[in-house]
Amino acid sequence: MALLLAAPVSPEDEPRRPAAGPPPKVSYRHHLATTTGVLPLHGARLTADPAGHELLVVADGVIRVFNRAGMETYAFGDDAETGRIFSVAPIPDGGYAGLVADEGRLGLKLLDFRGEFVSSVEVSGLPQDLSESFRPGAVDAAGDHLYLSDLANMLVVVLERDGRYVKHHDLASLLGVAGKRSDVGGVRSLRVTPKGEILFTVPSLFKAYSLSPDGQVRGFGQRGNGPGKFNVVAGIARDDEGRYYVSDMLKCAVLVFDAEMRFLVEFGYRGVRPENMVAPVDVVALDGLVYVSQYAQRGVNVFEVKTRSLE
């Protein structure tokens, strides 16, 4: 089956254009915590549930659910029936899809709103060449579709809710680096928005990308130490205002770009104060808040983002 490809993205950096308006105001609010104190999580995976206005934090096979106030309201996972959950995605009409380790192999399962097992999903219809090489490591959901991603091989498979193959995206081909796939080193982070936009970062190219539902790829970012430039890109997210957030593990900061991918501001920076970061690896934007997961048991920082008015 032929791949759905858009025009390759040039690896050359485009001239930076000024942002259309003032940068948003970003302020530190708190760390995610329980009644016993700050959660010392290490490199947790973050997932937003826009319908439920909740944040899901995946770490050590357990999914913790937090409300907007930063309180943990529920936790599930790592039980005998479900298995150890590596990745989870809220399904728009309720419940979750989970990528689960069960009896030594990864499988796709549907869970109810409490995280309890509902059914297994058998993936069917994969092209033969894809089925031999595809190794999913994360699951996302948008509309009626599930998205399985193989970050190392730069592949994304789109499925119906019942597991039937719809199409797939070869991100290396889309970026014009298919012949250098092993040298590129894969995708670091990938996220699917509720509208089906696929966001991903490639550290070796010093870029972040957006793949639209109609197959158009846009890339942004350039290598460097100055404001708006990337060192080691990691997580990526987009908020309701259209802004993009990209975490940089070496800078220990999050860079913010507008809807046209023009640099606005960066925040975080290295240090030991609560608002500082250590190797921020994942980022999620939800209801005016930005959540940033870190390494070194630094847990998850929560920042509030407000749009500044033009003066």
C-alpha cells in the first residue's frame, strides 16, 4: 500500500519572523503533589484529557489522574487483568486506550473510565512490510481513531477503534531523511492533538514538527544557545490558543511559539528553585496551564499561561 506523503521538509533553517504579538505571561504555580508532599517522579509521560479537564501522569506502570487544582483524584494500572500500562490515551466518548505489557508482549486494550479492562484490540490489516518492522511504544487518540507510534523507526499507524488499519505515516520519508533513518536517531516525542494534528520532535535535526490531518508537514526551530533556539528538543504540545510548547532538556527550559511557529518566549531554566527545571522531558498544555515532566526525581512543574493584551 502506498504511503501518504507530503512534500519533503527542507532541513535548512528558514529566516525567523517576528511574532505577531506580545509573548504570553508565564508564572510558576506549583508541583504535582499528594497529601504526603511533592511527587518525586522521574521522566513521567504526560497526557491531557480535554473532555474531563484532567491530566494523566504515566510512571512505573501506574496512571495518576489530577484535576486542575493539582490534586490527585484517582490512580489505576499495573493489575493482573489489565497488565502494566506503558502509554494511555483518553478516548473522546469516555474511557481509555492503553498500550499494555501482558505476558511478555505489548498489546492494545480498551479501558473504562476507572481504568478497568474492557476488551483487547487486535490490530488487523497492516501492510506486510510494516507488520514485520513496526514496534509501537505509545498510543494516542483523536476522534474515532487510535494512533500507534514507533518512535525509533519514525512511523505512526492510524487505526479504527476496533484495530483495523486506516493508514500510516513514515515520518522519515516526510522529512526527506528516509535514507538516513538510522543516522537521524528517531523521534524523541510525539503527541496527537484532539483535531488529529501530529506533533513531534527530532533532536538530531534540532527541530519540532507539525503534521496536519491532510498530510502537510511544517517544521520550526534552529540549533543554538540563544533565545528561541534548540539544544536537545524533547516534549511538544499545543494549547487552545494555538501556541506550541517545546521542552529543551539541555537548556532546562520550555520554548513557546505562536500558531505560525514564531518564537515568543522561553521559561524554566536550570536551577534548584521550584520554578526551575532539570532535563524537562515531556510537556502538556491544558486549560491555561502547562505541565512539565522532569528527570532527577524533580516531578512535574505546573505553570500558568496568560495572554498579554496589546498596549
